[in-house]
Amino acid sequence: AVPLVVAISTALSAKNGLLIRNRTAFENSRKISAIVFDKTGTLTEGNFGVNRIESLDDSSVDQLLALAGAVEQSSEHPIARGIVNEAKKRDLKFPSASDFSSTKGKGVSAKVDGSQYQIVSPGYLKEEGIDPPEGANTDKAETVVFILKEGKLIGFIALSDQIRGESKDAISTLKDKGIKVLMATGDNEQTAKAVADELKLDGYYSHVLPHEKSELIEKLQGEGEFVAMTGDGVNDAPALAKADIGIAVGSGTDVAAETADIILTESSPSDIANLILFGRATYKKMV
Ligand code: ADP
Ligand code: MG
């Protein structure tokens, strides 16, 4: 049986940029009863466009965007790429930033001109007891990040992403096979719900922090589910490790890839669906 698996994984590898790091996991894919997708960059394109920028102090919108670009230049998050791209589109000069750091699932921070700036999620803002400004409320599926200077709110940027073309078919294929399809995202409720509704997911979780993604996997396992989980970011690494089958997707980060059982480099939800169905078919032929 082993040579067959090797042959198949080699064939898939050549086609899809698939790397099976744990062959047992691949063989176990027939047992998958639930799959938890991360949203950004997996079910969605991960290409954020900037919709709105609002400055809440006396700096101009372009000054705020240049500052945000300076901080985000060191981040590999899709939101960061969206902000940096918008600043570049406007030909803005970035001030120099130092002491960059990121907090998984919450945001980033760096020093610019001697002040500490942070760009953070709505969840972080809430934790800090800061009320979001009126203008940040939206009825659209937008992702809003907040800019803080020395802990004080000075502006926000609203961005949006698109659902990948192939997500819908991939999800209905998995559901047809009796697999429960769920989504866990660090993004806000409104955006999560819009994606879940559009894709007819069996369930979704928003405002999820990295450690909560792995707790969710554990909870599902406790309910008797055999769980596959996909993720593309560092923030997904703990959950990828906890899942019965961890699938790292996209060019991703090294950390996510290291903890995954399977890595898909040029991946899409349909590759994931095919991989799972293929795993099932392969096993049936082998027994
Ligand atoms: P997802 O589950 O969609 O991949 P993440 O856990 O990566 O989301 O991020 C959760 C939230 O943390 C984002 O929606 C955003 O609000 C915030 N965040 C993460 N990284 C950054 C960043 N580089 N810049 C600004 N905000 C960020
Ligand atoms: Mg992610």
C-alpha cells in the first residue's frame, strides 16, 4: 500500500504543489467528519483593498496612511499588504519605523519618530476599553483596523477582501460528502457572517484568537469529530498542530508550514476538497 500512496502524493505534488509531511494523516483523510477553514487567504482571496481612511487627529489622511504603511511594511498579513499597496499607489513616502512587533490575531506595533504606534483589531480596541468611533461602524462586510499613537486612537482604515471564485463549489462538494464545513476567523462578526452566508457554511466563529482556534478544534474533537483544519498564517499554527489533519495553504509562513501535516503551496479550497476526496478514494482502493 505504501508505494501507491507515494505514487499518488508524488503525482498530486507535481500538479498542485502538495507536500505531505505526515503520510498517516493523509491516509486518515477518509475519517474527516468536519473541516475548519480559516477565512482570510483561504476562502477569500486575501487581497485587501482600502475603502476608507479616517484621521481622528490633526494629521491628514495621507499622513496617517504613510504612517500605517511604515508600520505595516514589516508585516506579512494580507491586511498589511493592502495598506502598504494603497500607500504606494498614492506615492506616499514612508517615515522610518523601528522596533516592529506583532501580536498574533490582534495587530502590529512599531516606533515612528519616537512614538509608539499600533494598528489593531476591533477586539483589541475593546480589550483596551476604547470605544470605536462612529465612522468605523459599517453595514458592509468590511475589515476595520484601528491606529493608536501611544495608546490613543488616532484613526482607522476600512478594507475589504473578496470570496474566492472556487470556494462555493468546493464547500458544496465537501457538504455533499457529509462533511461539516466550518470557518474560524479573527475578523469581525459582520464580515464573517457575510462569507458564511454566501458560502452556506454549516457554522462560523468570528473574533477568534489564535489560542481559541485550537480550543475550537479540541471542542469539536470532544464531540467526536475527526477534524481537518486549514490555515495560512502564523496565527493558525497552534490549531494546525491540534487538528487531526492540519493543512497549511498558500505560500504561507514557515511556522504554519512546520506544524502542518499537509502543505499546499498553490492552493485553493477546491484543491483541499480534491485532496480530501482523493484521500478517501485512495484508501477505499487499498483495502
Ligand atoms: P484571519 O482569521 O482572518 O486570518 P487573523 O487572526 O490573521 O485573521 O487577524 C485577526 C485580526 O487581527 C484582523 O482582522 C485584524 O483586525 C488584526 N490584525 C492582524 N494582523 C494585522 C496587521 N498586520 N495589521 C492590522 N491588523 C491586523
Ligand atoms: Mg489567516
